[in-house]
Amino acid sequence: MFRILALCFALVGMLLAAVNLNTASLEELSSLKGIGQVKAEAIIKYRDANGKFKSVDELSKVKGIGEKTVAKLKGQVSVE
């Protein structure tokens, strides 16, 4: 019983885990609401040119991503 419960908690944690902007693949970024393939590619291009994101707010420096989009993504993404 304990194993089943532990597995359930682990699965829920994985489902709720934030997408790491510094390690996410194109597919992971594209799956975020409000981020399609073009914006996901822009995030990766920015990351490659400027190094790791230091904060989620830095996303607003990516071409095509505004502060409203960043605000909507805050619960879905991380930099850790």
C-alpha cells in the first residue's frame, strides 16, 4: 500500500513540475500554454546566445514574449 501511495505522489510531482527554461527541449517549451514552436525556438536561441536564464522575468527579453506572457508562465516555468 505504501509503495502505491509513494508512486502516486511521485507521479503527481512530475506532472506539476515546472519546465526548466535552462534545460528544456524544444518540445517541452512548445508544450507550454502561449508558447508555440516559434517562441520556443526563440527561447532556445536566446539561451544559447546569452547563457542560462537567471530569472523567469528574463523571458521578457526574448523576442516575441511580453510581460503578460511571462506573468502567465510564472507558475509553469523555473530557472532551477
